Amino acid sequence: MTNIKDIARHCGVAVSTVSRVLNDHPDVSEETRKKVQKAVDELHYIPNNSARNLVKTTSDTIALLVKGVNNPFFSRLIKVIEREITTRGYTLELHQMDTSEDELRIGAQLTNERKLIGILFLGGRFNYTPEEIALINVPFVLCTYTNTFGSLDPSTYSSVAIDDRQAARFAVDKLFSLGHRKIAILADDRADKSISELRFQGYKDALAAHGVAFDSDLVACTGSFSDMRAIYAATKELLSRGRSFTAIFAIADLMAIAAIKALSDSGLRVPDDCSIIAIDGLDLSEYLVPTLTTLVQPVEEIGVACAGTIIQLVEGSSENRQFAFETILREGGSVRRLEA
């Protein structure tokens, strides 16, 4: 019976090339594709699981390690990544982690136990060291974050994310363009070496660019991106300080949603009494009253880039790269222009 090695020998190509043609991978020239398909017909080759296993050195499994499973943005992204990975003929294995767990150590452990060929880290630390990533002996991609605060050489890792600092500055610049100058911020933490710190820095960048002094009394730290009770309480505490402000920059949509509730319960109307803008672009935030004005992360593009990058690394057709996507402003009803 003809096997995949016979096809490769007949065509004068590698077994892995025949495998990519049979799995309809796009990274094969049209000439080679036709040659392999013709050989399949002439030699009466019938694909089966046993034949496919001949070209597997380990497995066809790529792991997706998710840190922060309560993040609604991740649920949308996972669907895109899963679609892209499985369409390309690979198996995606999902693993959920608590935010307190070390994603690199778990990734290294799973690589040995599950014979993974690649890892997608969805959510993680921004400060890896070369010694830490040495634990991972398969290709990997950092999804929705990068090594901003770490010491990695760009050639040693791949990442796909938005520019969090620039997105935050754009959001606050938008408020300034509408006449706001007393702008508060809802953040997870000022210095967490992660997304919150980057977006907090972007907020301060915008203040400095517009000649407005930073006021720590206009900063409310929630300690969480998704704990609605904590975000609500932080907003109420911000209001209790008695400092006047006309707008709030919430570093995430979920924060803005809880803040709008806190403002309303305090007798303040959005945007009449206080404008609010955020980052993420969750579907849920489109159904608020008023609709949230937010900077939308391009989920489809990010997911496709994550999946495409890991597959190219696994197949050896690309070197490590860092992708930075721009957010897109979605105008809503939660921000108003101040009268001159």
C-alpha cells in the first residue's frame, strides 16, 4: 500500500511538504501542490491516521494557556484562535490558569507531559527574563501582551498585542479634544509591570502633553479588572474625596460598566455630569445606556495573527516577530463635549 513516504519520494520533496499539502496548508507553492496531488492520484494514495502518524515527530497539538479566564475579551479571542488553528490541521488544547499561577512553569510542564509542538500564552507577565523562557523548549507566542518590562532579546520571542500605553494616551487625548481637563482614572494598579501600569503611563503622558499637572487624588485603583464590586467601591471612594472632575478614563470596559453604575447610584448622569471612556470594545458595552465610548481591540486580526505566528514558528517558515495592533475608536454616548 502506498504511504506518505512513497509520495514524497516520487515527487522529490520532504515528507513534511506532502503532509502540508494533504492538510491544505497555504505555505506550499502552487507548483509543488499540483505535483503532490498528481502523485496522490497516480499512486492511488488513501490518507489514513496511520499514514499521517509517520510524519509526526511528537504530536500535532498546540496548547493555549489562558491566564485570566474571567476576562470576557479572552472568550472572543479564543474562538478566533481555535478556528484558525483547527482549520490549518492542528489540534488546540485549552488550559485555564489562575492569575496567581506561573504560566511559564505550567507551559514547561505541559510540554513534557503532552508532547506539545507549540504554546500560545493568552495573558501573562510583561517582565520575563532569558533564564525564565529557557524553560520553554517549543515555539511560543505571547498573546495580548509583550515583554515591555523584561529583558528578552526581540529575536527570542514572538508577541501579538495592542500598544496599551499609546491606546490609553489616545483615549485621554479624546477627552481633552472635547474640552475636558479634570480627568480621573480607574486603574487596576499604578505599578504592576503589566497592562494597568502601561495604561496608567499613557494617561500621564496625555496629561503632560496638554500641560495638566498630575493629581494623585484623581486616581482610583480597583485591584482587579473584573471584580465589579471592587470597581464599584473604588469609584464610590473616588467620588467621596470631593475632588471635582468632568470625565473618567477607565482602563477597561468592565471598569467603565461598574463605574457608570456607581455614578448613577450617586445621583450623577453619564455623560451630562461625568463623561467616561474606556479600552477593549466588549460586545456587552454596546448595550449600555448610554452606549460606552471605547477603544476597540481588533479581536479578529489579533486572533489570526496569534494563530498564524505560532503555526509559522512550528513549521519553521518564520522567525520570531512582535506585532502591535492599533485600537479603533467606537463613538458612543458616554462622552460629551464641554461648553466653552
